[in-house]
Amino acid sequence: MPTLAKREERCHTNEPCLWCCTNSMSVEGGEIINESASGVLLEIKTELKLEDRIWILSFPGDDPADQEISIEDLKSHPLCRSGEVIRIDKPTQMGIHFDEDVQDRPQYQRWYRGDSTILTLFDGKKAVFNFSGPLQIETVSLLDRILKRLNYPFNDIIISFNNVLRINKTALTMLRTSLRRYDLTGVVLTIITSNKETRIIEKGLDLKNGFIVNTADHPEPKKPENDKISEDIEIIESEHERPLVETEFEKVLLIAQSLSVLHRLSKPFERLDIETMKTQSFREAAELIAYNPTRLVVIDFDLEHSSSLIDINSVRRMQLSKVPPALVIGPQHIGDLVKAALSLPVKIYLSKPSTDRDYTQALQSILNQV
């Protein structure tokens, strides 16, 4: 089964789990310190060696210590993840990389985007996606990217939104577009929601081959007296949370290959209270621009990633009413080539190495123009 890029966002979980390795005589307990879709940092009481084979099983919502399970049952469990030791940080703390091409058994993964999580389970021609947390642009783009990279090998897709806390308006538009596209491929698409989520998601969504299933058959909780909720905005995370559908306004898109660079690029906008979108993929960046009003695009790249720059030029085919300008940070000797190659108007090109002061001054200059 094809897989996505190895670099995926990590999340600190501190989650108990069960595990065994090739030479294990019994199942033992451990703790997942942090994890991504491609691997985990595991804390155990037993010392392992590099390249040791390992099987890890966690029970979301349950205590693994209460589970009596054999080695054979652990390895065959649909939520079990197999891999090998690729890094040893401490004698009992090691990095595990999951197997990438698992065709003979179910493949379970957890993907993280900010406060959002997507659980995926692929089993032959069937796929299950479970969303939790806020439904944002980045999480919808991730769903779309997973299915595109897998090239639609499924007959049935189940997508659950029961644990979604709120939905960004632009993300909702992107989601409906993606769901219609999957539906037209002939896939049997089943959307699982609660009452109020159904009212938001199914609005204007007609599935030819799929179904929308409402599982909320219990009374709705009493709303706080002071909540002000519009007709289309009826789900709240708590009386202090934002409404389900957020208002739409122009944002700044940040593109870089490193999460640390993305964090550095976003700091000036945090001080100005300007909302940003972040991505490590130029192809995904084009989709974000297409579905979201974008004020400015900031691109930081190195020479080895320069060939990927033109992926953002797919915005030409999207008939945008407004093409956002770009601030590009890259190697000096190819600045003119980048300006000529990009379909986005490059207002400022900063040569590397550049200081935070150079970057801030360039932002001030360009933000005064857009």
C-alpha cells in the first residue's frame, strides 16, 4: 500500500500500550511518549537493540493493563502496529518506525494536525476515517491528500465526524467538494455524524452512491443561557468555545520544509494577530489558496527543494478572482529564476541567509501594499 511522506506532525500522547518483539515470551506493558503517523517514541522496561522487530497495541479509551492478551492475539489485532527500532535515546526509550507497506493485515495510523486528529484504518478495499477535535483546513487537506496518494483503492469508505468540536467555514466547503469527488468515483461513502453536525455537513451535499447516518438518538444537552448561536451555528465545544462555523477572512499562507522554520515564520503574524495557514507541501499550498481567501504567501525553501516550487503553479487552473502576492526566501543565485517560474507575483525575494530583522522589515513593506 502506498504511504505518505515520512515527515508527519507529532503529538505528545503519554499513552499506555502493550507490546512484544520477535523474541518475546509474553506481552508486556509500555508507554507511548509521542507519536506520528509514521512512528512512536516508546518507553519500556526492557532493553531492545537497533532493528529489533516490534508490535505495539494501544486501546484508545481503555487501560491496556486490564487486557489479557496473548502474543498471537496482539499481532493479529486490527489496531496493532508493527515496525522496528531505529533510534535508542535511553536504555529503555527508543524510536520506532512503523512498517510502510502493510498489505497482508489491517493498517492503523493516527495523523495529527494542530489540535485535530484523524484515525485511519485500511483493510483491503475498506477504509475508515475518524475525525476528532476542530475540523480545520489543514485536516480536510490531509484527508484529501491521503486518499489521492492511495489513488482510491477502496470500495467502501466510512468517515466519522462524531467527535468533531467545531468546523471552519472554508474547511466545510473543501470537505463537501472532496466528498462529492469521492462519491463520483463509485465508492460507497458513509458519513457518520450527530444531529447538529449533520445539519451543517449535509447542507447542499447530495451523494449518488453514499449515505449520511445520524447516530445521535439521545436528548441534546441544555445550552447555557448566555450563548448566542445563529441558525447554522449550533454546536459549541463549551460555553467558552467559539461557534462551529468560523467567519471567513483573509489569511497568510506559510510554506517551508521544516516545522521549526514554519514556527519562526509565523511569529511576526502572531504579534500582529493575523491568522496563518502552514504547510510543507507546495501542491497542498495551491489547494489552500484556492479554497481560502489569502492575503499573502510566504515561501522559505532550500536549493534541494527548488524543483517542487512549480507545484504551486496549479493555482493557474483554479480561476481565482485574486492571486495573492508572495514573499520568497531562498538561495541568492536563483532568485531571478524563481520570480520568472512562479505564477504568484513575487513582491520581495530575500536571499539566504537572512535575519529575523530582514524578514520583519520585508513583511512590513509588503503588508502595507496588500
